[in-house]
Amino acid sequence: YSMKQLFLIALAIASVVAAALLVGSIHGKALSVLESKTFEADLDRDSILRVQDIAYGDHAAQTYDVYYREEDQDAPVVFLVHGGSKELGGKYEMHRRIPMYLELGFTVVNTNFRYANDGFEYDLACSLATFKSEAGEYGASSESFMLHGYSLGGSISSRYAYDSTKDWLSDCAVKDPAVIAGYYGEATHYGNVIPEGFPVEFGLLDKEIIGPADFLEEARLTYDDQKGELEGGVRDGAINYIDANDPPALLIVGSEDPKNDEQRQEDFAEGLRAVGVPSYTLVIEGGDHGLMKRERPEMIHVIQDYAKSLFGGEDFYYNH
């Protein structure tokens, strides 16, 4: 071969390798980040069926997508719940997390919820119950589901999974609640511990405390005692509703996450362990709040092993 021919051959090989790294594989262990422009093509290649924008309510945002295989029978189910700071976001954010569950044989449900709505968990509960009533149509099990929430979606998911004091289906047409086999929270806030008997009614991620004005200063002092900045209010959350009947939890946060520190994550995990509920934590060194935005094989393998353990797989031996 001439030097020019060798150069062209080398260039062609490099192009093929680069394309392979970009597109990735649903079935490969080294999962790559899937951008939306390649996502649909990868699903087509691996014969993944999907039904999009299934309604569970009257609002345009009350929809979910289902990803499954035609041959599935009683497949385990994972629900993906996106983040978004109460204003922005959508189920498209979770595309990067769909392949690793399909690889395990899961049916994947990727759900949306309404913004500008203080009842996020009610939407999640209704989407779970609605899918449960239709699971057989997709070859999926209706017995119990795994919840995977990112950022705000993790807070919403944890509140539903661990707070049994609410009737989450009060406004839903379907009244049979979904059972949660396990919870995974990614870059998530689990709330601040609120002392028993504290005379203020809180809402999830409230920007301001709801209650009589004379209790505001006491709330601020309580928050400061818990090593946090006020940021306009005290956050109620799953940490205040833990009991021994709760599902296990896997919690992952980046060491450089400016919104959710590892101490907050560990406090929630310790609360679960204190009542005998298995909980596991992982801190991604150098990771920020955008854990969803890049490939992290060390994280993906832990999530996959945890997911398998929830549905009859091997025990989860990850050392937190």
C-alpha cells in the first residue's frame, strides 16, 4: 500500500471506532451516553417496542412512555422520574438511563408530571397505579415496581415510596396503589428532619414555610441547627416518614454536587438502617449535580446489580 492508501485506511478505522463510541449499544456492558438523535435508532436495532404519551390524567403533562419487548412475560418494571427544579424538565432527560434497564430485561416506564403543582407525588402515584392496571398489555409484572428518580424526581419518588400517611390516589381515577420493591435516588434531596410536634404544616420543597407568621423564626432556628442554609424555607421529605416496612434504597450523589451533599444522603440512609431497612450509598468523586449528563460505568454497574437484587436476582453485596 502507498502512504496515502495507509492513511485513508487508518482514517476509516478511526471513524468507525468513533461512531461506535458515540452510538453505543443497549446490550454492551460499557454503556455509552445516548443522545436523543441516536436513541430511537438504537431501540429499533434491538427490537424494543415503545408506546409514547399514554395518558393517566387530563393534563397534557400527565403522560408516560413504555419501553418493552414483544416476548416479555411478567418482566420487572422500573419507573423513571425526571428532575427539573419545579419549572423545567421532562421525561426526555431520562433517555440515558433507559438502556441499562432494557439490558436487564426490565420494562421501562418513563413518566412526566405537572409543574407549578405542589402535588407532584399525586401525579407519580396516579401514573404508577394506571400502569399497574395495564401492565399485562406490555408483558410486565404488576406485583411491584422499582422507582428511579433524579434530582426533583428523586425527591418526589422518595416521598411516595416512604410516606404512607397520605392518600396519594385521592384525585386519580385508578385506586389500586402500586407497591414499591425498591427505590433509587440520584442527586436527590430527602428533606430536613422536622421535630415531632413542630406546629407548622410543610409541603415538599416549599419555597416558603406554610403556617402562622410567629412560627417562622422558630423554623429558621431549627433549620440552622441542622447545618443547612435556609434558602427560603424548610423542606419536608422522605426522611420524616421512615418506618420498618419501607423498601430498600440505593442513594448516589456527586462529591461536588452544590445542591445535595453526601451528608444529607447519609442521614437518610442511616435513618433507614436504624429501623432495619437496607440502604446503600455511593459518592461519585468529582461528580456534580449533572450525574445524568455523562458516562459513569462505576455508577451504572452498581445500579444494575441493585436493580437485579430487587427482583429475585443475586444478593446485593455492594459495601456502602
